[in-house]
Amino acid sequence: MEVIQEESIDALASLEQRITRAVQVVTNLRSENDQLQQRLAAAQQDLNTVRAERDEAQAASATSRSEHANLEQKVRYLSAELEELRGERKQVKSRIEKLLNQLDLLSAS
């Protein structure tokens, strides 16, 4: 009967050890799960931040492209106007030279 009691005690001790290990494993897994959940939440927050920054950068890029297009159009307009003014200046200079020549002719006569 003592042998049966010792075997029962050994089996009970073995069962107790396995249950203790199982509890430790479950506790460790829960702890790891909590850590992973925190890391996931932090990664999602980082992702949201990066997406917001990307959206801001895209908006700024679109604004810059629009401003660039407007400036290019303005440069073309001002270049055309400058060429027109240069042409007018040549005409005025030519007309003044003709008038001065006519005044010289009047003075000489």
C-alpha cells in the first residue's frame, strides 16, 4: 500500500509540476502578447503619423507645382512684354534720330 501511495504522490507531484509549468507558459505568453499589442499600437500610431506627413508633403508638392506653373506663365508674359518694349524703344529711337536729322537740316539752311 505504501508503494501505491508513493506512486500516487509521485504522479500528483508530476501533475503539479506540469500544471505549474503550464501556468508559467500561459503567463509568459500573455506577457508577450501584451508587449506585442503595445508594439502594434505604437507601429500603427507611427504609420498614421507618417501617412499624415505624406499627405502634407503631397499637398505642399501640389501647391508648389501650381505656383511653379503660375510663375512660368508670368515669366513668359513678362518676357513677351519686355520684347515688345524693346521693339517700341527701337522705334522711338529711330524716330528721334529722324527728327534730329530734320532739325539739323533746318539749322543748316
